[in-house]
Amino acid sequence: MLICTTLENFLFFSMIYWMAFMTIVGFAAYVDKCKYCTLVVETFKAGMKRTENQHFAGGNTDWEERKLGKFAKSETRLVEIMEHLCKTKYLDDSDEFKDIKNLEFKCQQLVEEHEESIENWYFHKQLSNPDFLKWLCYEKLRLCCDAGHYGAHCKPCPGVDKNLPVCSGHGFCQGDGSREGNGKCKCDIGYVGSMCSNCDANYYAIRNNSTFSCNECHKSCRGGCTGGEPRNCKECHAGWIMNDSNECEDVNECLDENLCTGEHMKCNNTEGSYECICDKGFVRDSSGVCKIDVKAPPEKLWVQPDRLLPPNTIIGEKAKNRKSNGNLDNFDIDIATRDFENPEEGSWDSNSESERNHRQNNQIFRMDEL
């Protein structure tokens, strides 16, 4: 008896969970069916245009008009069109379908299920019902509603019946454009309420006549604000403190000498917090200790040009010979010094440093000239 009761309870709750799951999944799938049907129609229309251009492009003679009249509803043309249904690459603009999963596969399934209806419109309904999308997706298959409407009877979404934007323009109506959904507003981030007409916590409203928007409070604020500056906060977040001007001010945690005390480590203050970073040339390992960064690039040494070599120094002949023999592959360069023999080779005036620098640059051999 106990086993039977347990089994009954298990089956009952399993059925409840399954129904809830199917409601969620079924809603998503049914909403997509309107898009699948729309893709059928759009690719069908593209096929009609393509076949017309392929067979009768160019002139507008009586012969072409007569031939087009026969071809317009021919089975040959229909076969060509049907071969390319559901393929977004044949559309001039396919952006509205780009985020739909399994789009072409589901679209093809819809075509197979309702091929007779498609053929019926092609052969018999084109003249009386030229709007293929409305005839097939809205009236015949009843998969779509007009924008701003939802559900089996295409009821208006919140706001539409009052000539207002759907969900105040700050959200979307669940089931909008489909024959499913509950019509409730799913608000954008920062907006709340049945019409998405209020601001969420830590957001403030900017109203302009009949429009409004919700902007996020400053990062220092907690519990709401009246504007976007630290002075507009009702309270301050951790890491900030209300100063004498009633403004949330960043706390400099790095003033605490007990923080970041590891070797080669220092404290870096950030807005609302702090971080322990390693000195230059060091990197933190998995244990949080700052170790020498063996991958760090070497420091570049800059030397003032007039101090690189004495004024009367040139690169030695030995270095020149190494260069000419292709053996100058390191910095082991012999430096030869000699006094300049005449003013033309370098006569230095200690009272004119700029002249000395200029002449020295002319006397020192450039490495790429050796």
C-alpha cells in the first residue's frame, strides 16, 4: 500500500514538472513558428522574383507578357521556388532570422506539414489574397499576430490598448506577435512594474514630459539615489564613506600598513576597494607570493649621448675588422682611443658643449656603417 501511494505521488509530481517544462519549452517553440512561417513566405517571394528575372528579364514585349502569364502559375516555376525555400542566403536581408536556432530545419518541417496550403495559394489564391504572409501565417495557419498583440485571440499587449508603446518602450510583451504567451511585460534592465514604468533599485528616473528613462546610480551608492553623482546617494557602498559634504568618498585602504605586507608587494587603491600588486619585475605565483618574473622583458638602459664615449674616442680598428669579417655578433667590442691630430678631425672647445656633441656624433662610427 505504501509503495502504491509513493508511486502515485511520484507520478503526480512528475506530471506537474513535465507540464511546467512543456509550457516553457512549448512557448519558445511556438513563438519561433511564426518566424518559421515568415521565412517560408519571404523565401517564397524571393523565389518568385528570382524565377521571373531568370526567365523573362530585360524587355516588356507582348511575347514576354504572354509567356509570363503562362509561367506565373506554372508547376515548373513552383518546383524551382520550392527548391530554395527556407534558405536565408537567398534573402537580401536576413537579420531578423539570425538568432533563431535550427531555423532552416524547422522551416522545412513547416513546409512539409503545410505544402498543400502553399500550393493552394500559388495556384488559386494569388489574385484574391496577394498578401501571402497574412493569408498563410496569420489567417490560414494562425501562427502569428500583429505586432503588439499576443495569444490565441491576438489580444493587445500592455500599453497598446491605450495608444502607448508596448511595455512603455522599456521591455517586451511575452508572446508579442505570436499566438502564445501570457502578454506580461519582461522589462529591460533597470526597469520594473507591470508596464516597466518604474525604476529598479539603484536606478534613478529622468522624466521629460511623457517619456522617462532609468539610469544607473553611481557605483558608490547603495539603496538608491536621486541622481548619477556620489552626492546623490542615499547610502554608501562598502569601500566608500559619507563625508562632511554628504558625498560618498572612496576609502583609501592602502593607508592601512597591515595590508599587502608580502615581500616585493605593494598596495594599489582602487575605487571602492584595493588590490595587492607585485613590484615591477615580479609576478604573483599560485600561492600569492611575488616571485621574479623570468618572462619580463629586460630593462632598456638609456645613456645621454655625449656621455656614451669620451669626446676623443672612436670604435677601434679591431671592431671594424670583425664587422667586415662577419664576426661582430656580440658586444665584446674593443675600443681604441686616440687624440685628434688636427682640428678637422675634432677640435674640442670645453666652453661649447653643443659643438662638442655635434662633432662627437660625426666622429663616432655608427654600428651599421662598420
